[in-house]
Amino acid sequence: MALLDLITSPDPTVRDQSLDAACGKLTLAELLAEADALDAFRRSSGNLYHRVRALLFLYSIHRFHLPLRLADTESSENPAAIPFKGYENLLGRRFEEAIDVFLKTQRTESPSDGISSALAAVYQRLAFQTLADQVRRSVRSVSGNQWMFRMGHPADQPLRIRPEISRRDPATGTYPILRERTPVRMDLTHCGWSDIFFLGMDYPEGAKVLNISIDLAVHGRDQAPAPPVEASLRIIEEPILRLTSVDLACSAEISSLNEVFDFAKDHLGLLKAAVIASGIVPPGIEGSGQSLADLLANVVCPGKGLELVYC
């Protein structure tokens, strides 16, 4: 039985078999042949579910199964080194080019643990990049979201803070706080994001997920469970975004659009993503060279900004 059958077979008794068990019966040469077939299949398949599953099969084969077979064979006196060009492509997220370089080295210089390790890394990243690209395409295809990707200037921003939040309290001089609380979600059987809608469209039978929403309480302290995830928003007197994560004890004052899209700068990447997804800082304005203060002037008012606190 070919490993491709575990992906394409309409028979659940075949399709639902363990990859580990199927690979355990194969020799080194047979595993390499199966890997070549999977790579050719994922390049040509028009089914997203099939492509992603083939990529993750290839990751597993090169990370866990081929190294075991290679350890059982006599090692070459000159094992194949990881080519620098492939490494450069991997770091530059040019995954297809990296795969081609690594596979060419594997064929010309013989398989090795190092090349399999490099291929495992790039196949895994390409699988998740494939999912991310589809999310991006799906989000952009929804008519209600398209303005966020077309907007390149602060003057085009249609969102405005509601009047109730922009009026100061006469007694304290402070702005009202908008607070949202929600239960935490726990996936009991999420099966590698199988509930993602576009995988479900290609393979509906596999998009079955069991998850629950949970309120929490400290025994002996709280009277009743309550939603544990909380976010608060208010207007501040500076034209900046002030982001704070109470759990991570991390805070940042952001004064430029480039900082909003710099997810690796600090531990506030999730909050930055929320600001972008909400449309406050639309994704279409990334790299425009425009001013965050001008954008906030349209959303809030000139000279004002927003503070978002998450805990």
C-alpha cells in the first residue's frame, strides 16, 4: 500500500491508518521512493487538505523515519552537507526553492541525516505557510473585509470611536472604559486545526472538533465562576497605541505604523494582531509610510490615542 492511499483513499479503514505504522514496514529505499511520490503529489494536487497532509507526512518521514533507517546503514565517509543556498532560501521563507535545493543534494550526494533534518524543517514550515496563505485569501475574499486591504491612507479609514466612549466623565475627567470578558476555549479533540473551514470544505468528514468554553473561579475566594479572559479599551491623551498584557507583565507605547506590524519586537504580538484584525490599523496600510497619529486622529480625534489592556 502506498502512503498516498492514506491521504486519497475513500475507504476510512485505509485513510485513517497510522503513518507511523505504515512507515515502519518500509525499507530506506522504499521510504525515499514514497517521499518522492508525496512531493510530486503535493505539487500537483488542487485539494488543500491533500496538499497540507502530504506536507506533514513528508515532515514526519524526514524528521522521524528516515534518520532511523540511515542510522541502520553504513554512514558515508563524506555525508552530504546542508547546502548554504538552501539554508538561505529557508531563512528567507522561499520554501519551494529550499526544497528543490535540498532534494537535488539528496539525489546527487546520497541521503543523510542532515539533509533530512533540513527537509523536515522546510516541509513543516511550508505546511503552515500554506494554511496561512489560505486564511489570508479567504479573509480578503469576504466583501466586508476588503476595505481593510485596500486602505493605504489615514483619510480612507471609515472606523470611528463611538461617542459614548469619547466623552469624559465630568466628575473625574477620565474617559469611559470599554471592557469585554469571554470564557477561555479548550480544544478536547482539535486534531491539528481540523475545524478550519477551508480544510472542512475539501474534506468535510475530517472537520470534526469538540471544544468547550470555560469560566473559571478560585475555590474559596470567588463566589461563582466568571469569564477569565478580559480586554479593556479607553481613549488616552497621546496620539499613540498603548498596549499592555497583564499576564505577561509587558507594555509598549507604539508611535509608528511599522511598530504595529513588528510582531517579533516584544511579547505583544497577539495584541498587535488584534488591533490589525479589528481594522483600527488595517493591514492595507502596512508599509505605506503614513503616520499612526494621523490614523488615530480619524479613529478617535486629533491628538488622542488608544490604550488596550489584556489579561
